[in-house]
Amino acid sequence: MTTPETNGVGIPDRHGRTIVAWKTISFVSLGLAIAGWLSFLVLMFVALYSGDATPVTVILAANFALMVLGFVGIAVVATQQGAQRNDLADALTRAGHPGVDVRRLQAGRPVPSPQNLELRLRKERDDAGRRWLLVDAYAYAPPTV
């Protein structure tokens, strides 16, 4: 296994797949819940005239389950992103860049370091296909206005 090249910090991305999977689950389940609420409004009037409330009850239970799944997904994504930030902050501190705001580190956006370096986050895969978070350090070039 060859780790991707970097002149800064490189750590394995242990949380990336979980974040992407749970974001997808959250968006899909909350989208289906919204569609379910719209169908509930239509079926509610049908149930009022027919006297049978079974379809409305089933749709309400399904909507509740989808909403709970969506909110659980949001909580899992927030937890995993926090753990990923902590891992990255610890790696940057060990590499001599304490005090860097890792929340500002985004792929392609430079962030100044207290050591007068510019840090840039990038994501790559190694030869085995594992994901890595790489932070490259460049000489800081102050913005010219």
C-alpha cells in the first residue's frame, strides 16, 4: 500500500463513507416523508368520506418512521463530522500546526496557519482504494488588494 504524496499531513479517512451514506439516507427519507405528508393530506379527505381510516393510519406511521430515520441520520452525520474534525485537528497539532480552525479546511480552499503557512485540504485514494485526507502546506502568500 502506498500512501498518497503530501508535503503536510495525511490521515486515513475513517469517517467519509459513513458521512456520505448517512447524508444520502437522511435526504431520501426526509424527501419521502414530505411526499408522504402530501399524500396524507389527499387521503385524509378520502378517508373522511369513505369512513375507512386504515390507509391514513398506515401513511402516518410510515411518515413518522421516515422522519425519525431522517433525524437520526442528521445526528449521525453531525457526530461523524465532529469526529473527523477532531482526527484532523489532532494530526495537524502533532505535525506542528496547533490552533488551525479545521472547520474552515475545505477541499481547494487555503487556510492560513499560525506558522505562516497556507494549508489546503485534498482527498485522494491510495493504491488499495482507501480514502485519505491530505493537508498540504505551502508558503503563505498574503492576499493583494
